[in-house]
Amino acid sequence: MIVIHRANKGGQFVGNWRIHAPRLDDEVCTACGLCASFCPEAAISTDEEGKPEIDWRFCKGCGICANECPTGAMTMVKEE
């Protein structure tokens, strides 16, 4: 299991740029951590079980996390 914690983000809040947001299907997620490792804004960390946790202040909705998810557990949905 890979646990990724990025306490010192240090970047700007870019959440207001977002048009699409990632959504996680917990049933399909294998806790591989790829979404967290590829996130360019370090908006995704993992919990003790390796499941992704998104810091919405830093998520700009780029979709890289969903693109890199090997199981399709992370998808992008349009925000309302």
C-alpha cells in the first residue's frame, strides 16, 4: 500500500477554475495511488487505506487523475 501525504502544498487555491470535478467509485478503487501521484496541483492525498482524498481548494478539474486511473474508479463529472 502506498500512502501519499502532501502537507505542504504551498500553491494557490485553484478550485474556482473547475468546470468538471473528479468523482470516485469506492467499490472500484484499488487504492493504487496513481491519481495522487499524477495530480499536478497535489490536490489528492491518500488515507490510511490508500483511498484518495481530494482537497477541493486545490483541484482545478484537469482530469489527469481520472485519465491515469487504471480501473476507471475516478471519473470526471460536470459541476452544477
